[in-house]
Amino acid sequence: MGSTDGHKQRCDILKQEGLVVWLTGLPGSGKSTLAEKLEERLLSMNKFAYVLDGDIVRNGLNSDLGFTDADRNENIRRVAEVAAILKDASVITIVALISPFIKMREFARTRTGDENFIEVYVKASLETCIERDPKGLYKKAISNQILQFTGITSAYEEPTHPDLIIDTEKLSIKESSDMLTTFVLKQIDKLKK
């Protein structure tokens, strides 16, 4: 990463430390919605924040990757590297990515640095996600039109020790967003000390 002096200067200019907020969960659990709400709220507080959303990253940076386990790992590795660079640039980076494997979420934490990383499990049952199915992908996966779909034909390893769990089955979007924002702001305050 950049030099120590450069990092301090960037923090001073932006008046914040870099942070990675990594939202993981099944497709349809609410990761992208919460990421957008968090970014919106942080920006309104003059915090420099940016969302790395799985769908957007897949259309650009990772457009050459498929959905095998190896490709999923490479997808996460690349996003973790970008998030770590943005963290070093003092950006609050919000990652909304299924990231189905514990090993790769741990890689992202290690790459970023433990004190600057928050793993958020956006929790919703498979049944609820199938019911929501905002993009119609579960329907296609169940009818074998999409292969290697997380939760149906590809594994999702639930986080064992996330920093925060947001159960979107029990909480409204506003309650979930408030919970996430409060938690992130506390971490931002800790980084100032």
C-alpha cells in the first residue's frame, strides 16, 4: 500500500480513516439495499464512502469470471484487493457481495487489516430469499436455467463470527439500515482514537 506519511495525509485531508464494511449473505437477503442506504447516510454526514456491489463488479472488473468455486474465489480476491486499496486511500468502502466462502471473507479481513474491517452478515432464510427473488434468479436456478447458483446448487457458508448480524426477515429496511449505520459510526469513532 501507499507510504505511511501519504496515508496520514489522506486521513487528514478526508478527516477519516479508511474502513471496509463487508456485507455477505444469500442473493436477495438485502445486501445491495443496505449498502446503498449506508453510503447515502455516510455521504450526508460528509463521510467519503463508496459501494463495491457484486453485480457492478461482475460487469466490469470481473467480467471474465464465471461461477465455479475457483472463479468465485478470484472474484472475492480481486474485490478484497480493491477494497484494501480504497481503505488505504481513507475511503469507507462498502462491499455488497455474496462471498459464499468463509476462507475468502477471512482473506478480505486479513488483506484489509482487522481493525479496519467489519463483516456484516445480512441474514435471511433461503425460503425468504426465494420468496423475494427481486431479479427472478432463484426461479431460473430452480428450473436449471442458471447453474451454480448460491443457495440452490452452490454452497453458502454462514459466517461463524461476524461483527454484526442483521436479520432482514425480522427487521424493516429502515431498522436494518439504522442498525448498520449506528454500528459503522461507532467503528469510525474507534478509529479516530
